Amino acid sequence: MFRVSSDTVMTPEFLNKYMTKHKSEVLNRYMPLHDAYHNQYEILSQAKKPEWKPDNRIPVNFAKYIVDTMNGFFIGIPIKVTSDDTTVSDYINFLDQYNDQDDNNAELSKLSSIYGSAYEMYYIDSDGQMCITYLSPMDSFMIYDESIDPRPMFFIRHYVDADNVEHGSWSDGRYVQHFVNRGSYKWEDEPKLHGFNGVPAVEYVENEERIGIFESVLPIINEYNKAISEKANDVDYFADAYLKVLGPFLKDDDLKQLRSNRIINLEGDTAGITVDFLQKPNADTTQENLINRLERLIFQISMVANISDENFGTSSGIALKYKLKTMSDHAKTKERKFTSGMNRRYKLIFSNPASSMKKDSWVTITYKFTENFPANVQEEAQTAQTLEGIVTKETQLSVLSIVNDAKREAEAVDAETAQAPMIGAVNEEQ
């Protein structure tokens, strides 16, 4: 986290200083995480072996598996955002639809899992509508103040155009300004009011330490790739072992005949003649034990279940939930961080006059995260029936995974119930 005093003023020199720090972090920390997710591991860039030795390089993309599995569990079922205020609820539905927010949320979650954090930026488009977009920490960063509760001071995003020229923008609590780097950083325009009551961006974090979900197991993944590659090298070695013939002298024509016909026929007294293959010491058991232990550690330390394991699919009900408990605990932590980010999202959006919302309306919003356990709709329906008369209709319907908006569904049920007597009365008259 970059932190500066609250009276800091943005200048080209200040921008250059923190862009340099950010690019150093990208190179030393974010790039290895980016490469791992895209299946570019150390094994692919290690020194080449001599030409006569097998040189298999097998990257096993645990990083992508861990990220995608966790996010399918955490946000595979979209977040339900509701409000008791109908006006606020309708605006949120429009905003989410206009910005494809379910997809934005999924990408935010994925990026924060890879890098430990991700960013969301807000702006007004040419049609005067509120826009929301996600950004990777590879090309954006936040600078906070030094207060006990760090508050955003500046948000910087940058990119390189088709001519390899770096551009970007910085925002503070009132203004946004664009810059260009042609040997040094310079402003491209004058600062403009952005209309938000605060820096128009929010950082979403995986955890307080901003550690990616597979970052702590990346050394183990690299070791696994090395072990399984050496295992493949051994298989190639045994498939192409050298033939050992001790005793007679074989001419070149004899050697060619052996290779072509795969028959060994030596004349005369065979005493003292040895014909067999050179055997490399076999470490198969040791290798298998190492590979299995590394695989178990990868899933154990990352707190993500190996749902492709052949024994996993035989579990159901409460047993399955126990197997997914560590992943559920991780999801609960991430849920709290995500909720905090979404609170800041709507607080900023509602502060802009373009939203036409009251500034404090964001406090009426509630979020429902649904962990993506294998659903048993029949059991959910039985649970909902059991709750009849005990809780409100809205709460009763919220236990059903097939219901996206419990509030609207409850209103629809009430409307149907009210309409049923009227339809029956009309039928009797006829």
C-alpha cells in the first residue's frame, strides 16, 4: 500500500516517483502471478539439458485451477443486490444491467484472487450514464493517506497505445486529469471536475494482507512441475535405453541389422558374452510419493478443494459441505471484503448528481452472497415449506436458489394470490 501525507499535491515529479515504484512491484511481484495463471512457469525457462538427454517441460496449471474453482464457488451464483427503497432498487437493477455488473463482479473477484487486489473505476459516459469498469493492479494503483483509517488520496491508471507511448490519468477527491509520458510525465489537459464525492475508484482486496490465493503455494507448484517433468524424462530414458553387448565386436553393419530387425544372433561359444540393456536406478516410488505430497500441499495450503479428485464426487449432503468447509471459510472472508468494496461503490455512485439518488441511500442496500454448493432444489423447497408462518414470505423464498430476487418474487406471489379470488368469481358468474 502506497501512503503519503494528506497535504500532498499531485505533480509530474510526484507521479514519476510512484509510477516507478508501481512498475517495480509489477515486475517483481505481479508479473510472476500473471504468468502462473497463464501457464507460464519457471520450468519453461530453465536452462536446457544436453541434446542427448530427455528434456521434458510440463507445466501443470494449478494456479488457474485454484482461482477458477474458488471463484466459481464464491461468485458463480451472482450477488443479489436489493434495497427496501423501490426507487433505489430499480436504479440498481438498471445500473447493473447497463454495466453487465454480474460479469464485472466475476472479473473483479478473479483479479483479486490472482493478485491479492483489484480496482473498480467510475465515470460518466457520453450518454450521461454512470459507468463501472474493472482494472487490474498491473495497470492501476491507489495512493492512500497516512491516517489511522487509510483514505484514498489518488488513483492512477496507465496504458501503452499502439505507438508504444504511455498514457493515463490520475484522480483525486475532486478532479481528474490525463497525462502522457514522452521521456517525462506531462499533463495532456487541465484538471476537470469528475462529480464524485471522493476518489472515483475502489480497491477490492482478497484479504487484509493483499495476498493472492495461490501466491503462497507458487513455490510448491514450481517444484511439482519440476518433479513431474523429471518423471517424464525417466519414462523417455527407459523407452530409449542403450543396448549393452559385452564380448564380441560388432561392426556398423551388425549394429544397423540389430536396430532394423530387433534380433540378436551371435555365433560360436556364447560363454562370456553379455547382452542386455543399461538400466538407470529406479526411483519411481520416491517420485510418486513426492508428486502426491506436493499435490496435497497445494490444495491444503491454498484452502481450495480438489473437486476433480475421484473420491470427491461420492460425497453428498453434510459430508460434502465438510469437505468444502475450508473453501467456505475462505469465501466468507472474501465476502466481507467484497461487501466493504460494494458499500464504497454505491456510496460514490450515489454522490454523483448523474445517479439522481440521495447521497445516503446506499445504506439501504443489502447483499446476498450464495456459495455455489451443489443445489438440491427438492430439499430447498421442503425447507421453504417448513418456514411457512414462521418467517416473512421474502425470507421464506430467499432459501430457494432458483429465486434471484426474493422481494420481487414475494410481491408476485401476493399479486397472484390477490388475483385468484377475482378470477374465480368471474368464472362462477359465467
